[in-house]
Amino acid sequence: MTTNPFYNAVFAIAYIVVLVSVISLGATFHFAPEKSIIYPMVMLSLLVLSVALMAFLFFYQPVLMLLEGKREEAVKLFLQTVGIFAAGIVLLLVTALVVSG
């Protein structure tokens, strides 16, 4: 990814927003029978995809920096990314509370 923690966090939040939006819209359609084995397979696959993507967004650049001997920069990038991500989640929560309230 990038060494810009803002972009990393925004990409993570955007992925979550798009994924939840697609799942919410898709919930109105029934593509398979209720007791189909497809739903657990898709959910587990989606979990694995999400974990891999989040690991890439949060850890890839810091690990590369660590391997290059830039420990302080790596820790700073990781913590900034997590902090911006947390702030974005709080912003989404506040927006949800204002819209629903």
C-alpha cells in the first residue's frame, strides 16, 4: 500500500462501507435456498478475503519498514493508520446516530 496512513485507513473504511452496503442490498434478494451450504462458504470466504485485505492495508508497509531497519517509522505508520481508522469509525458511528436519531 502506501506510506500515507490516511490513505490506508480510508481504503479500509471504504472497503467496509462498500461490503456492508452490498450485503445489505443483497439481503433483499435470495439467491439460494435458506438451508444452502453456499451461505456459510461465501461468508467464510469473505472473512478470509477481508482479513487478508486488512492485513495488507495495516501491516504490509510497516513490515517492509521493519525489515529495512526503520523501526520507529514502522511503528509510527502503523499507529497512525490505526488511529485514523479509529477516528473514521467514530465518525461513521456519530453519523449513524445522527441519521437514525
